[in-house]
Amino acid sequence: MQNKNHSSRLITSILASMVAISAMSQSSGERPQLVIQIMVDQLRSDYLDLLQDYLGESGFKRLAANGACFENIDFDIDEVDLVSGTAMFVTGTYPRINGISGEYIYNPQKKAVQKILADPSKMGNFTNEKLSPVALKSSTVSDELKIHSDGLGYVYSIAPDAQQAIILAGHAGNGAFWINDINGKWSTSTFYTDVPQAISNRNYKNALSSRIDTMSWAPMMDLAKYPGIPSHKKFYPFKYIFSASRNDRYVNYKRTALVNEEVTSVALDFIESLKMGTRGETDMLNIAYSLSTYSDNAGAGSVELLDKYLRLDRQLGRLLDAIDNRVGLDKTLVVLASTGYFKENTPVDEKFRIPSGIFSPSKAKSLLNLYLMAVYGNAQWVDNYHDDYFYLNQKLIKEKGLNLKEVRNNASSFLRRMSGVAEAYSVDEIIDGPADGVSKHIYNGLIANHVGDVIVKVMPGWTISQTEDSTNPSSKHIRTAAISTPAYILHPSIKAQKITSPVDATLLAPTISRLLRIRSPNAASGKPFILE
């Protein structure tokens, strides 16, 4: 009788174990009902380490404690920015393939600078901006998820910045929404046909314009409590307000920590009103937060920047708590990544005697033209300069029957000898591949029809005077020191783990696609990073 009872208990135990294993297998094998992709502009790993004792349990700490934490995502392109970093993340490939090299491009025909997503064939809702993802030349994770569901899954994006919102939504998304710089409305492009009631309610019943003059941003703690801040920066607390009399009040608002609270509120409106993650289809909400510096004086090592991190951590916790309550984090894939750079534009005071100088594109353009005149005759050989590139007068070169490649090489050779120039290459040298002397990150970031004839890289410590560039009238201080930028993946099938070795940013998209059991974006060449 005892043996019979023992056998019965053994069989029951085995059956229970088989049921548990089966349940675990089903749980980890089910596609998440909700996908939350979060991009944080200029997020740095070292600041998160510095603030560990000040972070709450529901935000960054929850992601690190329950998912995969990548400490060092490597973007490996020249001067990654908000737009190019986001495009690399969602497409799994470099600008030379996905078509997105940065926020702005120079149009040689119009002799004007324009946003890279400018599309005059589209109109704007609640904005005069004409934008679309037409310049994005490959599919995104959002696109592939939409295709996989045959269009039944929702895909939306919410961001402070227009171009980032559009790239996150991709080509197939239901809608992309951003805060208009002029009127503060949540805006979109007619490329997308879906404007949910949540946006209309926000714009008409709870408009930012009706609240902004009552808002202010000030430190959330006593100044002495912020870690790692030099003592001379702790004397005076900051306070930023947004007077209705200022035309730039919405632009300034988007530079503060308050914009992340607005983004979270709109994101939660979408999840609630659209019942995202509870409809039987896999829905995706793309969210963009910002940690950009408020001003040159409120950048690295400032109370303002640390305060932004702490406030963002609370907004992240607010978002994740709401998702857990409504959908369940066990049914949700959460991905959070940095845009891969940190913009610091404050030159070092001369009293510290760090080697420095001023590189004037205007003077360099004049000197280059004089040199080309001496070689090829009296004419205007140089058209313009924008974002490290000199543009030659290709029409004139063709009319004179000159070899364009030869003129480019002569120009790069001349510019290479200028004071303050670290590197100078003709576009031909770069397009032919990362040959001797040409950095691979320059090659990865180049789009042949968006660049000039010669690229010039200025020495670290120097300042580029850009007063004649309407898109960036201030000076640009050069720092090439790399920073560590993190990424997190929270998914029911993966355990907590930390990856400290560098991971190429192009691997994130195929990794996310693998977790969703969908195709990788069509230009993603890397293999998924295998998570335990």
C-alpha cells in the first residue's frame, strides 16, 4: 500500500511538473499583446550609474532588474543625431542604406537647407510642416509588425520631435504625432490617415496652450543632494517659465523635463482609449523622451540635466505601472534605447590652456575658391558649406569640361592643409568604400545624394563658427570622445542579464523582431543578439 501511494505521488508530481513546463513554454512562446518601443534622446549609461541611489524601483531599475541591459550600444557612424540614431534603431542598418543621415540636408538645386523628411506633396494636421517617411528607404520593426498582422495591429508613435515621431511610426503605421513648435498642438502629417480621439481631446479640451503659462521647471530636490555636481554649480537654483509673450515658448518647453510628462500622459491616453494590448492583436506604441540639454550652460555636469534624469525615471515608472495594471508586463515587450550621442557645445575656458582654435567655414570657402581660381581660372568654384561638407559648383565644372573627381581631389588636398583640419576627403574616396585613411564610421553615415563634394573634420577642442547656417546659427564645439549609451529589453521569455561588451546598434532591430517572431526589417543585415 505504501509503495502504491508513493507511486501515485510520483506520477502526480511528474504530471504537475509537465503541466508547469508546458505552461511556461506557452507563456514564453506567446507573442506579446503590446509592444512599447521607447527612444530616449541623449541617454547616457554613466549618468544612470551616478544616479542609482536616487532612482525609483519602477523605472530604469525595474528594466535592469527584470530584463536585458546593454550598457554600451555602438552606433558606429559619423556624428549620430536624434534622427539618424532613431533610424538605425528601427531599421537595423546604417544611413548609407536606410537613407537617414541626420536631421537636415542641403539641397544644392535650391541652395537651401531642409529637413531630411521634407515632402511637399503632404500637408500637416495642426501644423504647416510638410513631412513624410518617403526618405526612409528601408522597412522598420513597426512596418514588419504591421505587415505581419495584415494591418490589424495598431502602430502609433508619440514624440516631441516631428521627424523622430515619423521614423518611429514608419511607412505602415496608423499615425505619428508630435508637439508643434509654433502653437503647441499635437500634430501629424496627412501621410497618415488616422487621428485618434485622444489627440483631438488633447488639442481642444486640454491644449498645451491653455496650460503652458502656468507651468515652471525647477529642481525637484535640494541642490546639495544632486550627486557629482561641482560645488560652484550648486549656488543658485534654476527656474524656467514659459511666458505667453514669447514666440519660442514651445521650443523652450520641449527642452525641459516637463515635456516627458506630457508625452507620458498622451501615451497613456492612447493605451486607454484605444484598448491597446487587449484587442487580441499585437499593438505597438512608440514613445520618444528627451534628455537634451536646455542650453549650453545647462549641459553636462549641471543640476538641470540630473533633474531631467530623475524626472524621466518617474515618468518611466508611471508608464510601466499603468501598462502592468491594464495589460500586464507579462504580456508586453518593452524596449528602451538611447539615440546614441550626447550633444555638448560648451568650449573649455581659455584659462585651462587646452589646445583650441576657431575654424571659419566662410573663410575656408573663400580660400578654397581662390585656390581653385588659381588652378582652373577666375570663377565661383565653391557653392556652399553645410554640416562638414563643401559643395562645389558642379554645373560650372561640367560647363568647363573638367573632371569632377579631379577637382574634388584637389579641393580635399588643399583643405587638408588648413589649420584645425583633422581630416578631409573627397566624396569619391568615401563612396568607393572605407579605404586606407577613410574612417568606417564616415562611410557608414554617408548617403551619396545628400552630401557635398568634400568632407572636412575639424580637430577636437576647436570651434566651428556657423553664424551663416540658418539651421544652426550658433557655434559648434568639437568633441569626439565616445560615450556609453544603454538599451534595455524587457520580455517574458528572457531573464535578467547585463551585457557589458559593446553591441552594434544595428543588431537591436533583428533582436526585437526575433522576440516578436516576425521578419527583420528588409535592410537589416545583422543577426539577432541571442538573449537567455
